[in-house]
Amino acid sequence: MMKRYSTITLLLLTALCWMGCRKDTPIDEDGLLITDRAECYVSNFELLGSDFQTVRTKNAEIDTVACTIGVTVFYGTDLKHLYPQFTLVTDAKLDPKITGFTDFSDLATPRTYTVISGNRQVRKTYKVTVTVQPR
Amino acid sequence: MNAKYFGYTLGLFSLCLSIVGCKDKDYAIPEPKNELQNDCIKRTLGPNLAGLNIEFAYAMGLPATRGKIISAQVEASIQGDTATYLENKSYYTNGSGEDVGIPIGDSSVNQGNVTTVTFTKDTNAVTLRYYYRIPKAAKGKEVRFTFTAKSSNGETVSYVMGPYAISNMDMALDLPVKDGDACFISVADMAVYNEKDATANADKIDLVYLYRAIPNITFKHALVSPGADTAYLPGVVLPAGVNRVTKVKKTWALRDFHLARLQYGIYIDDVDFRQLDMTGTPDYAINLKSEAGVWVETADGKYRAYIYINKADDGKKSGTISMKRYTLK
């Protein structure tokens, strides 16, 4: 009887040790899950005006090899108050984060955004070039 | 044997408990208070603007044994405009969903701050609507209301409502604009001028309405500051002295209930104008449609306004606008 009790206790202790030593789920500095995914690209791009309506004249041209996004906006668009929206591959994140309206008025210096893969190992910097619809 | 009896007793007891447990509680008709009573609700929502009504429904009643209601009155802390009145009808809804009014007394009489209805029919219970037309003198102040009912046995009962803040905003509805004609908008005057009148009020013109169908771009209906880049005023000849640079911020789907009079329960209030950030906003808004709008700040920083596009007609190159204005200085 005593022998059986000892065996059970030993088994429980082993199980506890095993569980206690299990590796924690990895989380990055933003509290986001770090996964195994290495894909790193922008799948869609949107640009909204101060009225939260799109200012694109057509779909943005995204080159995932050259890491460029080209977007043509309506004539008269207020380039100082544009709200960019990125759609990224699963588990990826963007740096810098989009926190509100952004100034895109310096057309000669395109804004850059870095996409970071799910495993946080791959970083790709995209250049966003805005062109105003010519009259 | 004892166990058998114990079993029967337990079974019987459980059955009794079940029956008692399922018994409906007896309903007792509530006893009405043997006195004159009243109650009131405010029916209007949103900010209280001068020129609009604040509507209340005032209910009063007493048991028939204690007499009848002889009068109802409302005292406002600030005298309402002449259009203020207390209904002299009690309404019920008929089978077709229409409200049918039954007169219970004479039309209301305004004496100073007090609006009174004297009852002429034997009435024991009634709900009367009260419409307080907000006077300009009340702007920026608070107003309170004391509703009072009197019965034939000398009883009096009162109900206090408020205080309600009266907005500092002004409002102008349904101003027609037309390209090349009534196209000069003054926020200061809350009016739209043609070229001749705009020349006479040159220092008050804040925006120009125009419609342009330009190939390859979407321009259409626009509200442009007179001082904006001429690229946004194609073909517009401004009267002498019309050159103010007004800040304009385009919005969409902000259908203020007062301006749009649609089903959306959205209200622009004083606080919205106070908290509005117009830093770095442009001086033009093009490609405007029906139900769009623009926030505006005048060049002198005196006024902020919200201009709502009620209607935009491409064919006639015209539209209808409504405006809410807040004075900053």
C-alpha cells in the first residue's frame, strides 16, 4: 500500500516538474504573440481623408519585391491629413504604428514603414509614394 | 415498519411543499394615493438652441372623490418667446395611429414667465404638452421650469424640471446656393449673397460656393475660401475686397439632427466647436455631396461653424446648405 502511494506521489511530482519547466509562449515588446511565420509583406493599402473616405483614385500599386506602394489621390486632397491603413500578412506588424492622421505633403520624400514578420526575424521597409491626380 | 412510515411522511411532506411552492401569489390592485399627483418628462433631445422648442409632457391627476383639476401652469426661470404655449388638449391615439386632441380648457395664456391653462371641462387626469420657445436672451444661460396643477378642493402640486443649459450656437436652415449667383457665404451674417450684395459685405464673405465639371478630376460641388489658391476657384471672379482665408475641414456622414432633419440622432453641441482642432486644415473643400459637411473657422477666429449640404444638384449647379455657428470670441 505504502509502495503504491509513493509511486503515485513520485509520478505527480514528475508531472509538476515537467509542467513547471515548460517554455512560456513568446510575446514581443508590444504584447503580441511571436509565431513561426517568416512571411513579411503588405497585402493591401488604403488612404483616408479627413472625412474618413478614401482619397485613392484607384487601387494602390503594391510591389512586394521592390517594397514600394504607389497611390494616386484625388485632385485637391488635403495631403497633410491622411490616414494610412495597411493590411499585413498574418502575424506581421508595422513600425512605426499608425496612430492617427499623417502628413504626406512632402511628395519628394516618401514616407517609409517597416513590416516585421510574425517570427520578428524579417523586416522589410516599404516606401509609400503619393501622387496627386493631375488636372 | 418505522422506516416505511417515515418514507410515507417524507413523500407527503415533499408533495405538500411542491404544491405550496407552485402557488401563484395573489395580485393586489395597488391603492392609488388619495391626493392630487403629477409627473413630467422632457421630450426633446439634443442641445437647446434659441429659436427651437423644448417640449415637455406634464401629467396630473386626482381621484374623482377629491374634486377636479381647475388649472395647470408652467413657470420658466427665463421668459420664453411669444410662441411658448401649454397645450389645452389631451391626446389619445386612435386606431389609425393618429393623435386626436380633446380640449380640456381654454388656450394657454402667457403672463411674463408663467403660462397657464384654465380648465373648462371636468377633468380628473390629463397629460398636457408644454412647448417652450427658447429666446435669444437665454443663450449661454440655464433655464428651469416649475409645473403646477391646482384642483377644485384647493390642493396644489408642483414638479420642477431642469436646469437645462441653453446653447450658444446659432442656426440657419435651408440657404439656397447657386454657382455664379448666390454663391458668397458669410458665416458672420449666416447668409448667402450674390455678387452685388457680396461687394457691399466684402469683409464678411468667408466661403464661395462653386460647381465645376472638370474632365479627368472630380471637382463638382465645392466650398472654397476666397483667399485660397486660385486653382480651387477656377473661373471665379471675386468682388473687390473678398479675400478672407477661412479654414475648412471636410466631413462625411455627420448628419446633425437639427440641420439634416433626417432619422439620425446626431447633434452638434457647443462642446464640439470648443474642442474642434482646426490646426493645419486647408482653405477649401471640393467634391462635396449631399449629406456631407464642412467645419469652418473664420479668418478672424471669431466664429466656428458647421455647414451641412442638405442638397447638391449637379444639373442645376446649385444646392441647399444649413449652418450651425458658434461664437468663439
